Amino acid sequence: MAVTGDGTSAAAKPSVGDTIPDDVPIGKGKKRRKSAGNSSAKTETASRDLAGPPSGEQRTIAALVNDEPITGYEIDQRAMMLSGTNVQAQAKANFQAIVKNPKTSEHLKQILQDTARANQGKSREEIIAIFERRKKEYGMSLQRQAFESARASTLPAMKKQALEELIDDRLKTQEAKKQGVTIEDADVDRIVKSIADRNKMTIEQFQKQIGGSLEPIKSRIRATLSWNEVVRRKFAPLISVTNKDVDKLIATSSISANDDVELKIQRIRIAMPTKLEEHGIAMRIQEADKIRQKYTGCQSTASTAMGVAGAHFEDLGKRRASTIPEPTRTLLVNAADGEMLPPSVNDGAIELWVVCGRDAVKASEAKRDQAEGELKQKEFELMAKRYLKDLREDAHIEYRIDVGSK
């Protein structure tokens, strides 16, 4: 509280490092109204979400955006939410890298040999069933490895990113308020529910996954919706997309999209011996390696398989990439035309896959509409980015230097 010249008190502006009083909700500008009597479950939930932690470092003002505070609690909650989306994307990239690593294929071969050695005397079908189970367990362990690696590399940067996002959100909602844009709670709740539904979760499960509170994601959605409306009002008349732009986007993106490319593929399958044992499996793997060494191109695939016991050549023709199971799909999509993949073990046989070419699938009207929408969205995002940059330059922003390294 500041004191005026005549001795009366006046409200002081908040400063970085101040602590939000316990009777003021974190991230809000007004005190909570005390409810009389027995409040409803909805009111109790809302109060609990707004209240945040009762005291301590998390209630400390970590940043001010045009005198509107951002607390340590908000940064922690946003960082927790962000870690989920960023970790998933990085984990997927990590998993794809692991799948393409030759050591992964070698390890699968070793699992097959170990399985055969440890189960001598069992039938071929029993050994294959055991191997398939172990292969599935190995795949799950690779997914866990990819996720943990992603989390370890992503989390340290989350608080800094969370702070920057919250600053942007404050600027967006402040500008929306100036423009008279309001977002109804029902619209925000509907989007939260749709996100949970897409992930096949209840609201409670989704809330637990993103850190225990829905307020961070609701705040983010509200800022995004209000900002989109501000940008739409300001820039919609300036957006223009031509047919040429649409054709170009489809031509350049369809090759990399699994659902829009047909692969011309061949395959050599080397059947396992009737009696699975370590020596026989090792011989089959050696024969597969020899075939790959002799391979000189798609025209030679059939001839390289001739004379190899149990080897069968198949010209599979054109196949949509999306119809091929992982991890073979990822390897084929990323392989060069004319390339033969390293031997892999699948369905009780050694497989050698060859990519002989690929064709883009002609885009439907739905695809053209999607491409046009993407181009317009990119234009909106570019203009919105410039607009937000101008708001940042004109704003008064003050924050603790160490907030991103806590």
C-alpha cells in the first residue's frame, strides 16, 4: 500500500517479486466473492481452480505485462501442460530414429535366435508365438525409451517457453478486450471436452494427464479464440489464395504424406526352417545378407532370390504407404527409390523389402479444400505474428531474469 502526501493510503501498482494476497485468485484482477451457505459443486470446483496454492514462492509475481501479473504458479502449471505435447512429438521422432537404427534390426534377429535356442523341442508354431510376444515387448520397451529420452531433453526448456506463452496470452486477451471480443465459457468447455474425446479420455482423466488442473489449458484456449477473432476482423479482407498456390502445396506435400503416396514395392521372404534352432536361423540371416550384397536394382531382385533355399520373390506392385505396418512403413517411406532395406524378421520369416518408385495420389476436392485452408491459415499466422510482435514492442513487460532457469 502506498501513502499519499496527505497521509492517506493509495493502492500501489504491483511489482515483480511481490506476492499475490491469499484472497486474490492467481492470474485474476479481482478478489473472489465469498459464497453464502452451501455452494454448488460447480462453484467449489471453480474456486479451487482459481485459488491456486495458499502461499509461498508460487504466488510471487514473476512477470508484469502492462501491469497485469503472471505468477510462478501459472508458469509451473503451463510448463507442466506444455511438457505433454512437446514430449509426445519428440518421443515420436525419437522412436522413428530408433526404428531406423540398424542395431534395432540386429537385436530382433538376436531375440529370434535366443528364442529358438531356449525353446528347443517345441513346435515351430510355439516358437514363433513366443518370438512374436518378445518382439512386442521389445517394441514397447523402445517406445518407453523414446519417451523418457524426450522428457529428459524437453523439460529443462519448458519454464522459459511457458513464461513467453503466458506473456503472449496476456497481450492477446488485453487486445481482445480493447476490441470488444468476448469468449463464452461454454465455447472453451466444449473445446476442452473435444480434446479429451479425441484422446479417448474422460474430462477427469484428461485433467490428470495435463497436471491436475484444467485452468492452464482453458486460459490458453480462451486467449487463442479471442486472438483468432481479433486477427480475423483485422486481416480477413487481405487474405487471398490462388489455384496455383493450392496446386503447388499439394504437389510438394503429398510425397511426404503417407496417405497420399503409393509405393512400388517388391519383397523377398525367406521361410524359417521347419525345425527352428539357432544354427538354422543364423544361416537364413546370412543368406538374406548375401542377397542384399548381390542386389543391384529392382530389375535384379527376382534373380538374386533364385537358388536360395526357402526364398520367395513377390512383386507387390503399388501399395498405399498407410496399408503397410510399422516399422516397415517408416523405413520404406524414408528409403530412396531402388533401395533394398536391411533384413527384418516378421511373421516367421526373414523379409527383404525393396522400394522401386512412388506416385503421388491425385488430390480430391476435399484435399484441395484442406490445402486452401492451410494456405489461408499460414497467411493469418504470418499476419498475426507480426501483429503480436508490434504489441510486444509497445507493451511494458517486466520479469525476473532467473524465471526460466528455476
